[in-house]
Amino acid sequence: MARMPIIAGNWKMNKTPDEAVAFVRELTPMISHSDDVERVVAPTFLALAAVAAELRGSPVKIAAQDAHWESSGAFTSQVSVSMLAPLVDYVIIGHSECRAFLNETDENVNRKAQAVLAAGLKPIIAVGESLEQNEAGETVPFVRSQVRTALAGLAPKDMNNLVIAYEPIWAIGTGRSASGEIADDIIKTAVRDTVAELYGVDAAAAVRIQYGGSVKPENMEEFMAQPNIDGALVGGASLVADDFAALVEIASRVKGRRSASA
Ligand code: PGA
């Protein structure tokens, strides 16, 4: 079964609402024809409403960069999925920066995944090992355990409605990326096979898994050419319209309708 490639631009703490709107105005005409690739932008919370208004009727989808699992209450600074639901299609959860700066735990990632799905939205669940874990040869067991906890208690059908992003922490924003082959191997053994053990081979064949970490137009083809990589979660390069458009174009050429395998 063909999995639709998905390119998501994680803007992190960049772009004011005005800048975010100006950016999508520039970007959308460049990528709107590539309807064999799911295209997603993730502005800050503050820019979501303005970007959602600008993108109404557009094929470009929107992600929030986080969400709380409770629907309301005394959670200063937090945003619930019911607040996000009118504005976004996706919610990124478990990003390594949230794990590092906001003490995000695997258990909370799981609570958030459940809340996001219950609201009819789709989580993009980020996992990935540190440089120390990588060098100690702990990548596969560590990522497997992140995936197991993040997906605990979900149903096989939920695997159609979520995305997992494998992002080695040492590759994020560093210019260093895993090779396509190594990333594919980890994605297969630590992520897709774990989904198969938990929810069966059909669910594992359906779940979309992105690579993330210093993805740019120059290395995109190497990632997209891998059998288990269904797209990319992109930080830096997603802030530049030409680069974002090039990533979508490469995904479309390598994995979209024009590719030999489609
Ligand atoms: P990067 O960020 O592309 O700038 O490495 C990726 C991410 O954090 O999702």
C-alpha cells in the first residue's frame, strides 16, 4: 500500500504572525500543485489563527508544535487540543527540544497522542536518540522504548492517523545528518517493526514515518529514496520558501505519482 509522503516544516520559535502569513503567501503557489505530497507548516501558537485564515481552502495543512492532554484547567502557558482543533490538522508532540527544555516525558507524549487523536487531529510523534546513546550503541532499544510508550493504549486503526518522526538529536540543527541507509535501518528496526509487534503488520505497513535532522534539498533525495522513509520533519530548511518547495518537489519526484514505484 502506497503511503502518501509528508513534508512538515517545524518553524520552532521563528516568524511573527505577520511574517508567517507573508511566508505562506510566498510558499503556497510554489507547492500547491504537488498534491501527491502532504504539505504541512507548523507556526508558533501565536501565528496559528492568522496562518489558518490565510490557508483556508489551500491544500497546505497546519500543525501546532505541541498541545496539552487536558481539555482545560489550571495549566499556565499550555494550549489544549480543543483550542487547536479549529485551526490545525496535526500536532507535533515529543520534539526533542520539548523533551530537553520542557521535561517532556514518554508518558506525557502518550497522553498527548491520545488527546490529539480523540480530538480528531493527527499527532506527529518525534522520537530519537542523543549522541551519547548513539555512540554507546543504544539507539535501537532506546527508540523502541520511546515508540512503545508513546503508542501505548492506541488502536491499530490509529496508525493511519498518526505520523512518527525519527529525529536523531545529534542531527537536529547541526548540519550533521544520518545517512539515508542508516536512518532507514533504524526506522525499520526501531520504529516500523515496533509498530508491527504492537499493532500488527497491516498497521506497520500503513504508519507513516519521517526522518528529521538537518534535512535540506541537497540530502532530501537520499532520504526519500529509502523504502521506510515517508517524508521529513524539517526545521531550518523549512524557513526558506525555495528550500521548502525543493523538498516537496523531490518528495513528489521520488515517492509521488511520478515515481516508478507509485
Ligand atoms: P533541523 O530541525 O531540520 O533544523 O535540523 C529538525 C527538527 O527539529 O524537526
